[in-house]
Amino acid sequence: MLKRKTILLTLFFVALCYAANACHVLPKQKAQTNIMTDKPYPITLVIHGGAGTILKQNMTDSLEQQYRQALEQALLAGYAVLQNGGTSLNAVQAAIVFMEDSPLFNAGKGAVLTNEGTVELDAAVMDGKTGSAGAVAGIKTVKNPILAARKVMENSPHVMMTGTGADAFAKEQGLEIVDPAYFITDYRLRALQKILEQEKTDTTGYRIELSESGKEKYGTVGAIALDQYGNLAAGTSTGGMTNKRYGRIGDSPIIGAGTFARNSTCAVSATGHGEFFIRNVVAYDVSALMEYLHLPVQEAAKRVIFDKLLPQGGFGGLIALDQQGNFTMPFNSEGMYRGYMNAKTAKPQVFIFKDE
């Protein structure tokens, strides 16, 4: 009889333990406090949609409104992730996916065309907490290249994959694959045809993307974010240059050139004439100036864009953000699609022209 009571009591306590474990819910990760300020990290999202000869007189009111609305929606998509306790990586991804799906920007759906009338898409993402990074270049079938870049970072031992191999990897990872015709828009077709016509009388070399005013234009999208845990992230996505040839790859997917993130310094996404950004390792250079000269993020970015690039003829801009929520959006061209949201703003703040 005593043995039976012992067994029953044992079973009873086992049942109690099981019930307690079944009902137990792990607590959500808590927001961190900045050890430098003893305050919560100010969640922040900054985006860009390309730089170049973007002038108000060359843009209709309707098109300007479309760009402003698209920038606002991209900010809302990414910032919602941060507000709900999500990571900076997820916020960057959400903002860029929205812009890749919009035909207004030179990334994903609205990508420019190569000399052969095809698309070759590049993207990169970097985690400021771990230093991990992933990139793809020259892909042709992945609906959202930024997702492919993240898969490379998280599910492979590599940093960059290119061409058909990158497309195959993305497909194996379960990403959405589309017919290359999905990316082609009438606007990009007309732009390519215009440049090809101009090439017939121009023997100085093949032309690159032009704005409506006939001057150079650099289309890329990017996002940088700071989450409540104090982690930075950066991402960039692009279709490159109209009429590009020979498998040309720009700065966007090159870690340190067009994309970089490090918690101790900053997150950076760049847009401009990629060859200059590659040669000057622009994104890393901003971080290096902060690390070695202890410059604030605004001053570091300004030096790179105006003191280094501009004298060389390197046009474009960047967005940069540090762990205290300080950010900057410098550019040396006529305009840059750009915007931000943080704890101080009640709604997205977007800008296009130089005088805004």
C-alpha cells in the first residue's frame, strides 16, 4: 500500500512539473541600455533611393509625389519592424524589399537594363553586431536580391556569390524565382534605346545611365538601421548602370565599398558612380575615420563624399548611422532620394532635392 502511494505521489509531481513547463513562455528579449549614455538605444531607420542629377524642374509634380510616397512607405515598412522589437537586419530587409518591388527605383522590379537588354542585379547586407555579411552579384531571376544576399550571409560559408551560381543557391534556399521579363519596364527600355542611339555617334566609350536632363544618374536603394538592442545593420540593392557590359559589378555588393556595418562605428549604404566608391572603399572609409580619428559620423561621411570623392570626379552620396542614433545623408550630386524615421519623428521624413 505504501509503495502504491509513493508511485501516485511521484506521478502527481511529474504531472505538475509538466504542466508548469508547458505553460512557461520564455520572456522576450529586452531592450538594451546604451552604456555610454545610460539610455535606451534610439531606434532609427535611414534609407536612400539613388543619387544623381535630380532636379525639380525636370520632374513632374505627379512623379515627385510618387517618389515621396514610395520613400514614405519604405520607411514605414522598416520602422514598423523596429517598433515591434525587431532587429535592425529585419528592418533593413523590409525597407529594401519594398523598394525592390517598386518600379520607381533601380533595384528589383525597376532595374536598369544591360547592353543586351537584360537585368543583372546586385545586393549586399551586413550585420554590425557580428560582422557577418552576404552579397550577390549579376543575378537574373531572384525577385528580391536583398533576400538572396541575406541567405548567403546566414546559410553559406561565403560572403559573395555571383551569376548563375547565386541564382541556383537562391532557388535552393526557397526564395521566389521569377522570369527575367518580370524586371523589365517600359521606362528602362526607352532609356536603353536612347543611350544606344547616342552611342552610334559617340566613340569615346559606352554610355551609362542618364537622367531626363541628359546627365548622369546613379540608381541604387539602401537602408541602415539601429534597433533597441543597440545593433546596427546595412543593406544595399541595385540594377547597376544602364547599358553596362561584360558582367560589370559596382560597389553595392562589395563589402566596404557600398555597404558596411560595425556596431562600434557606424552602418553605411552608398549610391553613386560605383567605380569611384570601389577604389576609395567608401563605406569602410567612413567607419575607419570614426575608429582611428574618432570623428563623429557626420564629419567622417562629409570628408569622404566632399573631400575625397568630389576632387576625383566621383559623384554620389551615402547614408550613415551610429549607435547613438546620429545619422547623416550627404551627397555631392544635384539630388538624392532619401529619408529617415526615429523616435523623435511622428511620421516619415523624406527628401529629394539638394535644397531640402
